[in-house]
Amino acid sequence: MALRHTQVLFFRDDLAEVVGKMNEISEATCDTKAHSWMNFKPWFDEDNNDMIWDPPLRKLFSARGPHVPFATWVPAHRKRSRTQPMVIGLTHPKGRYAVRQLAEDGLQMPEAWHVRQDHSRRGIVIACDYDATPKQALEFLLDASTRLSGIELDSRWVGDIVEGF
């Protein structure tokens, strides 16, 4: 499968463009067998790239995820003869029970969403309900990323559209 990447730079308080792209991906995924998703990470200036570097030995021996959060959104799609729900994921450095940590910090996950995984290194994976919108998923991911980050984040983000064909 060939993959094509397209980046979208956006600010936390201006989600219109990136949500529009997510809606386009959702509609295209429902109509075809295309496999597309989006990844989200904080946007750093070139002179701040040292902030996102994780030492290799830390990765090897640590039971925690990366200092800089990395989020993924996969739209609802057909798999075999069944519709799969929208799924979001997030790797972070805060260890186990991240969903509980978010709730204690005031960020509640909607009741109809289901935690599929909450692992210290592999992060959290959440299946959203069928009524959830891409905007709701993105807002949750950005809020969770900010709260679970190992470094201070500002409002700048990069969305990476990954198209498989």
C-alpha cells in the first residue's frame, strides 16, 4: 500500500480547516475502500527541535511513552461487512491509567466512548460512539495531549493526513 502525507498547520483556537479535512476523510472513507487517517503532534519551530528528541536508551528501558504526545484519529469505516467506529489514540509520558488521570484533571471522556487500551508505553486507544463527530474527537485529543504532555505546549499543532491507496 502506498501512503501519501499532507500536512496541515493549525492553532488550537482555529480548528475549522483541520476539522473540514477530517470530515472530507470521513465521507471518502465511507464511500470507498480508501484508508485514510490523521496524526496530530505539537508544532515546534526549527530552533526548538531539540525539545522533541528522546534519547534512544530512554526508549529502550523506559516503561513510558514519548515526552511529546502523538495523537491519531481513524474515521469510522467498513471492515468486511461491519462498520467500525471512529477510533482515537494518544501516546504520552504519563504512564498507566491516563484516562483516570485525565478525569481527575477535569477532562471527562464521553460515556458512550470505550477505552480499548490504556498502556504506559503504547498509550491510550478509545473507540468513539457512532454519533461522535471528528471535531469532538479532535478537541478531546488536543486537550488530552496538552494535559498528558511531558513538556510545555503552546497552541500550535500539525495535522498529518495519511492517505493509503
